[in-house]
Amino acid sequence: MLDVDDIYLGQRYTPALASGASNAKATSVRIPPTVGTDNYYIIVMADATDTNAELDEGNNTASFAITVTRDIDMTVSALSGPASVVRGGTINVSNTVATAGSGTTAASYVKFYLSADNILDGLDAPLGQRSVGAITAAAPSSTVKSLTIPTATVAGSYFIIAKADATDTNAEYNEANNTASYPITVVRFVDLSITALTPPAGLTAGTTASVGYTVANTGTASATASYGSSTSRSAT
């Protein structure tokens, strides 16, 4: 029975028909990739716009049964990037989203996360996403995505996780294999220290003296501009 919950698949034009005439034509329709595996009906409705005032408006539809199977299985088939990164640093991650089967996917997103392990869960930090157009088994989607590691990340061992079809746009025959990961080490990035100090020969209270010193960054990333300070204390 045709109702408002049914999914619209398309239409075709029917020319004017004289009494007793008919019009036969094959029409291509595409089942949306978001439709799950189940038994359905294809319903066809004549005079769908109610253009004609008919003797019987109750016989305008016909249908046939059809079984829909999922022929899409999206995966992150390749994922790679640098082995280490400083906190707050940016990495370029190569990634490929592919699908098995003969189906064509709907456009979707792949999302990236920083995780303490290689299992995606609610504790993982989102790093970004990219769009993925419609793909087939013969035409996957490959690119390089720039991701920034949060500055507050504690140095240590992590994983970059990528999840294909992250918004569950496509109905797949295997929903459990959408993620891939690779290990990465997050390192401390700035370490400022005084490496040389040149004191004046003597100091007189109330006068100005020049104190020479060298500040060095022995960390692995650039430090932002900052200020040093000088203090005095008694030697006894």
C-alpha cells in the first residue's frame, strides 16, 4: 500500500492516451544505498499528479515484491602518517576509503581520532574529517588529510584512528570493519633553559647592572615569544 513512509524512486512521462490505448516503457530506478536488507515492494502509480479526473481513482497503483541486499562494505583500506608528532603539531595522514561488492556508495565522511588504544570509543579526541564522494570497488577515494594534535595532549603512545562512513550514511553488509589505525608517539615540544650566564663584576645598591644570559630551547618544536626575569637574594 502506497503511503507517506514510502521512498520515492523516480518518475516517467506518460503521453495522452486515447480510449483503449496504452503506453509501455522500461524505467530505470535506483535503490538508495541507505536502504537496509529486507523484503520490499516496488509500487508504480499512474496519474501520480492527479492530472486526470477518473472514473475509478482506486486502481492507479500496481506493485511487485523485491528483496534488497546490501552490496556495500566500506573500509579504510590504507592509513599512514608520521611516527611521532609534537603536542599541538600538525601531521599529514594518507588515507584510502574503499568498498567491496558491486554497489555504489552514497557520499559520506571519514572521521579521524586520537586514541590511547586502537579501539574507537567516546574517550577518543576528534581530530577532523573529510568528505568522500560516491565510490565503487574499482574507484576508491584516496587523499592526504592534515590533522592537528591538541596542545593539551600528554606525551606518550597513541593511535590515529580513521572511521569510514562515520555518519552511517550507507547500509553495509559488514558494519564492524569501518575503522583502521596506526601508532604514533606524541612528544613534548618546548624545553627552555638558561645555558649561559655572565654576571657583572660587582653590584652597588641603587645602580643598574648588566646581566648576560642565554636562553635555549632544547625541545623539538618552536617556542613562542616570552620574557625572562632576574631576582636577587643574599648569599648568606
